[in-house]
Amino acid sequence: MLARLADETFDVVVVGGGITGVGAALDAADRGLRVALVERDDLASGTSSRSSKLVHGGLRYLQTGDVQLVREALRERQRLLENAAHLVRPLPFVLPVLHEGGAVPAKLAKALGSALWAYDRAGAARIGEQYRRLDRDEVLDLAPTLPAGRVAGGYLYWDARADDARLVLAVARTAASLGAVVTTRTPVCGMAHDHAGRVRSVTVGAGGTGGQTIDVRTRAVINAGGVWADDVRALDEGHHPDTLRPAKGIHVTIRLARVGVRAAVVVPVPQDKRSLFVVPWGDHAYVGTTDTDHDGPLDDPQCTPDDLAYVLTALNHSFTSGITEADVTGTWAGLRPLVKAAGSGRTADLSRRHTVQVAASGVVTVTGGKLTTYRPMAEEAVDAVESLLGRTSHCRTAGLRLLGAPDAGAGVPPDDHLGGRFGTEATLVRELAESHPALAEPLVPGLPYLAAEAVWSARHEQATTLTDVLERRTRARLLDHGATLQAAPAVAALLVPELGWDAAEQARQVDDYRRSARHEWASAGLHDRTVNEP
Ligand SMILES: Cc1cc2nc3c(=O)[nH]c(=O)nc-3n(C[C@H](O)[C@H](O)[C@H](O)COP(=O)(O)OP(=O)(O)OC[C@H]3O[C@@H](n4cnc5c(N)ncnc54)[C@H](O)[C@@H]3O)c2cc1C
């Protein structure tokens, strides 16, 4: 891939390997453009591995009047349920209605019903289920630790969920299968222009810390740099345009048994006009998210003690099981690349719509939007590139199956551990696991991942560090921070023959992983419970 970067001339170089960038690379490759995607760190290492992992229309955007966004997102949700059927799965949501001070808030119950009616009309019902009312017992059956005495009833509706980092990976690998060059650990650090001011190459770091660079010849650039998009624009425009307002959102993972939910549950945040989702994920549940201005370093958003307290307070307002910091097994924080709006107050009120900005130099910047709506964002960006290049073609990604998705008519792959992560490739991963007893062992004790998945990720998924494997190819770090700290040396040992590490590199990988995981824990003010690990 690196040799191709240096040798070929591209129609378009995509900067950034989050969902927006990989989506653009896939669309461009599918239209027959010569495309290279360069990511400075790992695929999905930015916001795209730190979302709430919902593929949804966004019920709350109906409240803010963004009906167009909801319609578009629901259309895309449906497409993803077909084109990535192994990764994107329907998920039931419960909206409980609780007595407040002894009375059922009738106005609230009615408003929720109308919102869900409108959601179904906007396209939500296409999932095959319509929203319905739940009586008190049905709510308590799905969410048994809600306060039984206060539950008046509720509603059930459907959205979908995906492992965001694996969705990015599947889109990237599909793009590569159509001829796209996809490289990681290749930061863009410069752009060169011709005498007319048109971009003719981008300079990419390719030597790790060694400082080696490659000038990649290209006719156009798609800037999908997420919250860093203004920095990438500065390389083209010579000054920093300062158009973005990063908004932080955090999540907290706890053991499922502590809340016992059998569906995602929407809980209100007292004294704040927001709600949190409590989403079951295997033997765990994650809770989020927050929405606050972020003025710290873009490379290091963290869950703080205040964020944690906000989530735990809201959780304990609605659930009776008394959840404390000791129950937290993981945290993650991400930054929404929101576009600044004149005079806007809270980040929660800023639009989630995307913008596409085309510079005469041939750099197309696409920012904002949602994980769910990456495909139309990509379509718009690639249309803009084609118009710069003086060509036109039609986007065909609406019906394009991602790698691992079953063909049309083949049915949905099994929702077991491997089927839900690898789809049609699950058989190959299973064969690898069966090829050696050690590979069929758990990767991280207590979590469902197999050792074979780490080996597979190094061979076929461009994983090159221990963090890639524990945080994004598997989601072990998000689920159980402490267990990954313990397992880090064993996982590194598995990767040694795959990635050719010497003893010093192996030790460095373990140190890097532990340092960053501990920093995350300490930032949240959480007590390190793994001081005695080997
Ligand atoms: C807390 C939270 C919850 C969310 N929940 C949902 C949800 O449930 N559903 C939903 O649909 N959406 C959700 N979103 C929104 C969604 O996650 C984002 O819109 C989306 O992930 C943004 O993707 P991106 O590719 O634009 O940015 P990123 O994923 O950040 O990708 C940008 C990439 O560019 C790379 N990069 C930057 N500079 C350079 C450079 N110079 N050279 C090379 N590469 C570079 C970065 O390393 C990064 O990988 C959520 C967002 C947050 C923060």
C-alpha cells in the first residue's frame, strides 16, 4: 500500500480514516476513481470508535425540528440493515413513564406518544416493528431495576446498533477490495499546489517517528479529518479557518447484571433537558452520553469526574440498584465535529447536519453529520470531486453490500459472537481458531473474544499495535478496562510473530497500552483496581 502511495497518481486522496473518510473512499473507488485514503493513526481512532454506536434516526432531532435529518438517517438505517446486516442489528428501546410526586405526568406521556408516532411516519416503522405502549409490568419485565412503585407504563420502539469501529473497518476493507489504497500511521503534513493554485500532491509521513515522507500525487483531496478538519484545511489555505466547535460526549460501561435491562432504556437527566441511553452489550451495558463544549486538546478527550458524576446521578435517579464508581468497568470519550453557528448556546442544540465545503484548490471538506448518515455525506463529497475533475457518474453505494454482509436473499447471518462481528468471514475466523488450541482460548478472560481474533486482525484488518487490537478490532478496553490491563502481555505475545516485534517492541506495546488505559482511568478519578497485575 505504501509503495502504491509513492508510485501512483490518484484522482483523489482522502484524508482521515473515520467513517466519513472510509465512506468517501468506498464511493470513489466504486465509481472507478483512483483513490488513496491516508489515516494518521489507526482506522476509527478518532470519533468514529467513540460514538453511542446507534444507527438511528435520532428521536430527539424531531424535537429540534430537524425532520429532514431524521428522515435521511432513517433511510440510511434501513440501507445499513441490509448492506451491513452482520454488523447493524435492530435494537428495542424502552421509554419509561414514571410517576412524578405521585402523579403520572400525562402531558409527558402524550408528548412521547406523539413523537414516536411521528418517528414511525418519518420512516422508523420500516424496520418491521411499530412503536407501541407498554403497561407497567411489561416495562418492569424489560427493565426490572426501575423503581416498581413509580413506573406508570411506557413505550417500546425500535432503532439499530452497530460496533462503530468495525463498521469503519468493513467500509475500508470494501473500498480496498475495489482498488482503493488504504494506509494507516500516515499523517498528512503538507500540500503542494501548481501555479494556478490547484492541489497537486499531499505530503504524508510514512516513517513512524523516523520522519520519512511520501509526496502523493493527486488531482483532488477529500478532507474528512473530523474535529481536525480545520488543521487539514490550514495546510491548503495557509491559515486556520476555525469553523468547528468540538462537543465532548462520554460513555460509561457497567456489568449488565447491575441494571438487568433486556432492551435499551432511555432515562431522563434530572435538571437538564436531556436523556441518557442505557444500552445492553453482551454481559455489559453502556450508559451515555453527555454533550459539553471541549476546549482541551483534540487528541485527548477524557471522561472527567464531573462527567462520571453526571451519568451516575442520572442513572440512580431512574434505577434502584445503587450504581457507584466501583461498578464502572470502562469509559470512553469522543468529540463531535460540530459546525459553529452564530449565536448558538449549548452544543446539544447545534445541528447534527453535515456541511460540504469546496475550495477552488480542489480540496473538498466534509464535516459534521452522523455515523448513520456517512453514505450520503460521502456521495455529496465525491460528487463535488467529480465536478472538480470534470466528470460525472452516479453513486451506487445505496445498494452496495459491505465485506462480510450476506448477499441479497441469503438471510441475516447468525447473531452469535463471530457472526455478529465477521459475518460471512466468521467461518474463516472459526477455522483459524480451530487450527491451534491456543487460538480458541479467550483473548481477555471474562470477555467473549477469541485469541484467533487478534491474529486475524493483524493478518487481515491492518491492526499494527496492541491498542488497535484491544480497543478497536475488539472492544475489550471499552467493556473491561481492568481485564485488558491484566491480559495485555499475553495479547502482545500473540501478536509478536504476526507483527515481527522484537522483545523491546513487545514491552513498549504493553507499556503504551497500559499507560494510556491508566491515564483514561485516572482522568475519570477512578481507582486503579489492577495495581498487582504481572
Ligand atoms: C459521544 C458521541 C456519540 C455519538 N453517537 C452517535 C450515534 O449513536 N450514532 C451516530 O450516527 N452518530 C453518533 N455520533 C456522531 C459520529 O460518531 C460522528 O459524526 C462520526 O464518527 C464522525 O466521523 P468522522 O470520520 O467525520 O471523524 P473521525 O472519526 O474523528 O475521523 C477523522 C479521522 O481523521 C484523521 N486525521 C486527522 N488529521 C489527519 C491528518 N492530518 N492526516 C491523516 N489523518 C488525519 C483522524 O485520526 C481521524 O481518524 C456520536 C458522536 C459522539 C462524539
